[in-house]
Amino acid sequence: MNSVMEIFDERSAFSFEVFPPKTDVGMEKLCGKGGVLEQLYTLNPDYISCTYGAGGTNVGKNLEVLDKIVQDGKTVGVTHFTCIGNTKEGIREQLQNYLDHGINHMLALRGDLPFGWTGTGGDLHYATELVKFARKEFGDKFTIAVAGSPEGHIQCRSLEADIAFLKQKQDNGADYIMTQLCWDMDQFRYWMDAIRAAGIWMPVDVGIMPILDQKATINMALSRNGCVMPRALSEIISKNWIFPDPFTGDKGETDALCAQKKEDFKKAGIEYTINQIDEYRACGINGIHLYALNKFDDVAYIAKEAGLLDLV
Ligand code: FAD
């Protein structure tokens, strides 16, 4: 498989993200015959990335998922990789192992700090260092993506500092950016202008989380990322609120009402997601990276309606 960088040279890219399931049943659903991965291939994505559990949990499953993608040979497999709890020696070994398995694309991350941790607990502390280390050890063998946060990473001391570190990732050898989710389009446009003004020319592949589930949407925005929620999205959440709250929910209202609200939420969320992709594509971005959430039907519908299938 060629580097995804060749695609960015020619046209906008379109890709998916999956995660390694914790159970055998989940693995079978994702990687088994006729499973979600094989269904996703039918949409001809330019690549499929697989997340990497912070602290090294579930690493074996990450490799199992990527092995399947590489062996099937239908698309490029991209592994996410973090500094969490990793020594330099361990990183060298794991990255070599990915190469030995034919996986030569990575998203180089610091990683989400496990609950209660104040640092990575490893030899490298930031993604900038991981990019530098991977380039020093492996030269050009990897195509390296890095994370970009249009609203600023939740721990950054300022948006300017965050952009400076993004530039440093580029200087250290990163190839392209995969963004954190951002629903605030004015902020996104501001960030695009700001990174280009800062001399960051890396292609920007925009991460989109399909809005399908109320709990997951609130969790993703607030548990880690502190994302701004536009009024239109807050309205969708409010109008379909499951009382007393969507987390303990389900017990306060009848099953039928809960089911109806979940369905209405998903319908409005899908429409919102499609509109958001339109807005992103009008911003001069280089690709759309859909978090497939290990699902097919809803994600395929969004990709089709948003016109992403015509990109490839
Ligand atoms: P960094 O770029 O290292 O930044 C972390 C913080 O430190 C920022 O506030 C930054 O401003 C600051 N900083 C950066 N460099 C320096 C420096 N040199 N000196 C001082 N401060 C600095 N997490 C996972 O654990 N597994 C995954 O699979 C995963 N997949 C992801 C996929 C995408 C597309 C994205 C956008 C994120 C993903 N994450 C994943 C989350 C990511 O690990 C977290 O956002 C994490 O908190 C930061 O990672 P980073 O690479 O952005 O960190």
C-alpha cells in the first residue's frame, strides 16, 4: 500500500477510525468474516486507523485489528500510538514490531493520561518527542500523523502555545494532522488561518464523531476535551433529553418514550453531522476522518449523504 501522503497530494482523503473491542464477541463483530471492517472496505476508505489504549491496555487487540486490515489489503492501516508508560526501548520494540507486521503508518500521540496520572510515566513526555524519536530510530519508514486541537488541547496554557507545539511536531518530521473533534466552526476557521500563518503546511484531516448517541456525545465533549457545543447541537440534546439524565436515565421514563427519544436524537444527530461535514469541506481541509465507532450502517449513510464516497 502507498503512503496516504500521496492521496493528500491529489485530492481530499476519506478515512475511518475504529477501536479494539474488549471482548471476543466484539472482536468477531469487527474483524470476523463479513464483519464491520469488511463492510467498511466496501466504501473504499483511503485508510482505517485503530486506537491504542492508554497505559498499554488492549495493545494486543490493537495489533490484531491492524493485522487484519493489512492482511486483507483493501486499505491502509494506521495505528495510533502513545507515550503512556512506555520506555524508549519499549517504544523502539513496539514500533519495529508494527513495521514487521507491515504497519508503516502511525498517529503519534502523547496519549490520554490515565485517571490520577500527572505525566506519561514513560521516557517521552509529549508527542513532539515521540515524532522526533520515531524519525531518529526509523527514518522515513513511517508516515506519521499527529493530533491537532482546533480549540486548543484541554491542558494547553494557551492556543498559541498549542500551535507552537504543533509546528514543532512538523519540524520534528510529522507528515499530517488528524484533528480533535470540534463543533465550533468559527473557532475551526480561526485555527486553520492561525496554523497556516504559523508556517504549518501539513495536510489537515478532520476528525468527525458522528452524533448518534446522547451519552457518547456529552461524554466525548466534556469528559476529556472541553469542546464548545453550538446552540443547534445543545438543542438536539435538550429536545431529546432522557429524564432524569441520560446517564442514569432509562429508569425515569417509560421504555417506549426512551426508545423514541433515542431514535429522534440519532436522526437529528445524523443530519447535524452531515451538515458539519459540508461546512468542513468548505474550509479548505484535506480529508475527513470519521470515527466509525465500530459501526457500519449509520456511518455508511453519513458518508454517502455527505458525498464522501465520491472522493475516492
Ligand atoms: P501533545 O501534543 O504532546 O500535547 C499535550 C499537551 O502538552 C498540550 O496541552 C500541549 O499544548 C502541551 N505540549 C505539547 N508539547 C509540549 C512541549 N514540548 N512542552 C510543553 N508542553 C507541550 N489517546 C489515546 O490514548 N489513544 C488513542 O488512540 C487516541 N487517539 C486519538 C485520535 C485523535 C484523532 C486525536 C485528536 C486524539 C487521540 N487521542 C488518543 C487523545 C490524545 O492522546 C489526547 O488528546 C492527549 O491528551 C494529548 O495527546 P497529543 O498527542 O495531542 O499531546
